[in-house]
Amino acid sequence: MKKKTTILLTVGLAVILLSSLYFVGTATAAKGGTDLPFKATLTGTARWEYPGSTPANCTLVTTFTEATGQATHMGKIEAVWFHCPAEAEIVIDGIMNLISANGDELHGTYDYDPMSESNQFPITLNGGTGLFAEASGTVICTYDVVPQFIPECDPDPDPFACIDFSVPWPWSATLTGTISY
């Protein structure tokens, strides 16, 4: 009976110790910022500036996207994105800024290829302000943009000739990945 009690106490102590390691690890991850899940949903518009006056330093045209949404670790957010869709020599040309309700910002960079048929691309998280000053991580942007066409223009056989770049286009995205901060 004594041996059985000793075994039960040993097993119970082991379970308690292992559980405490889990909870300490979870608390450390949240506090120290080790690869926490990150997700954001955004809805807004994309428009074009010629040549553009944004931080992306585009010389021909700048795609400028503004959106609002929700993000883990941030709550309600505003988003501002810029990239150069017509300049192949600019490799990492995209700049993403997510701004939380309290003003903290999360920054990221991306390479957007307008010739790609994919609606996904990776974004590297690289700092920000406030809580996100030392942030890092990677998220995948899955987006949807609805091109607008010039009224009464026949897109057949060349739809590009009928695309209207003078008006904003509806845009939405989901960001999914990990963040450390």
C-alpha cells in the first residue's frame, strides 16, 4: 500500500511539474513574443497615384490601399499599403502599416508581382511603434480586388483597355501567420 501511494504521489507531482512548464511557456510566449498566431481581416479600396507621393518611392505609379478591419493582438485596425506595380527593379517594394485604435503600429514589407496569377503573397513583419516596436514574423496575405471598368467600354477581346484606373477598386484581405513582439 505504501508503494502504491508513493507511485501515485510521484505521478501526481510529475503531472503538476509538467503542467507548470506548459503554463510558464504559454505565459512567456505571450509576454516575450515567441511566434504567436496572428490573423487580420481587412476591407477597403485600392487606388492609383501618378507618380505617387508615398513612402514606396515609386517613379511611375503607386498602388495605394486603405482599409479597416480587426487583427489579433491589435483589435480594430486601420491599414495603409503602398507598392510600385510598374517597376520591376524595385524588389521589396511593398510597405504595409497596420494601426491599432490606441495608435500602435505594425509594419511589414512585401514583394508584389502584378503579373502573378496568385492572390497570395508573404509579408515580412518588421517592427512598428509602441507594443510592436520590436515585432517580427511572417504572414500570408490572401486578397481579393475587384477591377472597375470604364462604362460602355467593350472588354472583349482586350479587357485591359477597359480597366478604369481613375476610380478606387473594392479590396479585401486576410492575413494569417505568426508574430513575435
